[in-house]
Amino acid sequence: MKQFINKILGKKLTGKLRLIKESCNAQLVHTCSKTRFLSSLYYFAFNSSFKRENQSVLHGKHLYKESLTQVGRSSALLRRNIHRLEKGLIMRPRREIFAKDYILETVEQFERCVALNTIERNEMEWAYDVLTEYFDSIIINGEKSVEKAYHIFSKASSVYLERNRSLSKDFKFIPYSRESSLQSNISYEELKKLFLQRRSVRWFDQDKKVEAQSLMDAIELASLAPSACNRQPFKFYFTVDQNKAREIAKIPMGTAGFADNIVALIVIVGDLSYYPYERDRHVIYIDASLAAMQLMLALETLGLSSCPVNWPDIESFEVKMEKKLGLTKNLRPIILLPVGYADLTGLIPSSSKKSSSELAVQI
């Protein structure tokens, strides 16, 4: 359509019209940016860029509400509240009783998860251990909501333990001292070498196939990244099929010229159904980015290289990726990672970084 209009009007007139449009928009932006009302009016009447995000956030809220009763392999509410309990358990000084506002909904969700029996084993073990530690640590002292929660937990625990009688382990998923945590012997200089080794590699050895297990191993390390309230609202969609990898890699901008060289691909996708409030809509990007960095470093230790590809919020790209990966509206692509064994003769950009003195601001 644009080409047809350009042909009818001619390049000169089209260029003038474009300049007029840009000038008018600049003035509109200047005016509407002065107040929240005008800003909202601008994006309602003149710019539809946020409409897709609005729908995604709302669909996520809807699915979150559904997930409270239709529990799958993970429960966002249970994960968040168990993490909140852990933070209460590590406080100095620890209160005799805490979590009065949310302990009842927590044990009710635990009871529901026990009944449905769909939650991943590690998540249920963690929830059981922390709830047990919580009730062993507090003094109920006549608090009705906490007392009710304790009775619900006791009944649900009996069912859980009966179902898992054969389960034996040498540790509990409860807070522990920093002194007893695992310590590595990696020095500052060795870590720096790994950071310098990790570069954005775009040329891969076509004769070396990437094994799915290698990507799973790297994803396991990425899963250890910090996450707000330990919700981990993301998934790693991956393929080691060259044709699929190249087809998907061609969807965004930024892969022109090297997409046909890609041998494997990971797409990190954020899930907005983990949140009931709009205030958390950006957490998927924060948490996924933390995991992505660990993923790239983990790949390096396995001899694999990668190249993070920016995912711009462009409607046509979103639709294509949605169809290709089978994504629902609450699932947002965040970053693409072409992966492979580096072609050692291929060039990589030096990408000189800003100095710490330029980036750091002491307050």
C-alpha cells in the first residue's frame, strides 16, 4: 500500500507529507507530555503502540485469577507467599508471630495444590518445609486466622505426607545461614576472564550440532538466577533444528545477514499470568534478563557461544512469533538467543564498554 501511494504522489510530495506528519506529531507529543490526562489521551486517540501490552496485562490478570483454583505445574500465589514467609523467618529480630494477613490464603492454596496434585515436586517440598518451619517458629497466642491456618495446614500435611511416604531427603528447603552455603573458589580475575570470553557471536560452526541436553544444562544454571518473590515468570523455548532456528530467527530485526548461519535458538518468553497487579508488568523483563545473563555465561562453560537479539515491541513481529511458538496473549517474547559452537575464523565486534567511572554514581 505504501509503495502504491509513493508511486502515485511521487517521492518529493511523499517526503514533504512525511515531514509535515512528523512535525505535527512532535508538537502533539510536546503538548500531551505535560499532563497524565493528555498523555493518556494521546495514546488513546493518536497512538496505538500500547494496546497490545494493555491486552496482555489484562489477559495475564485474568489467568492469574483462574490459576488460584485451576492449578497447573506451578502456583504463582503459593510461590510468592512461601517466599514472603521465608523473608519473615530470616528477620532480625524475628517476630513471635507474623504473616497474619496472608497465612490463611497461603495454606488454603497449599491445601488446594495437595488435593489437585499437579504441582512440581520441588515446589511442593519447598512449600511444605517452609510452612512447617513457620508454624514451628511462631507463637499463635489466640490469633484466630493463624490458628485456623494451622488446622488447615495440619490436615493438608497429613495427605501430603501419606502420598509421599517413600520420599527421603537429607535437607530441608528452609532458610539457612550464609556460613553454611556453598562456596566457590572462583577469583575476581577468573570471573572477569569468563565475562570477557562471552561475546556476541554471530558465526557458528555448521559441522557441529548443538545437543538439546547441552541447552538443558545451561537452562538449569539459568534457573538459579534471582527472581522477584521467586516466581520465575518465564520459560525457555528452544530448538536444535537448524531450519526451525533460522525461520524463527528471521522474525525480529537485527538478524539480517547471519540468520541463515544459526544452528540452534532459544527464545525467552515472559508470562504475565504470574501477577494480579499492573505494577508488576515489567518484572517479566527484569527476571528474564537476570536469567538470560546466567544462561549466556553457562553456555560459555559448555563451549557454546550465543548472541542476544533485541526483541522490539512491533505488532507484526509479535503476531508472527505468537503463531510460531503457539503463545497466548499473556506470553511476551523478551529476548532471542542464537546458540552454537563458534566459527573460530568468524569476526566479532569489539564493542568497547563504558568505564565503571562513567557508569557509577556514588550517592
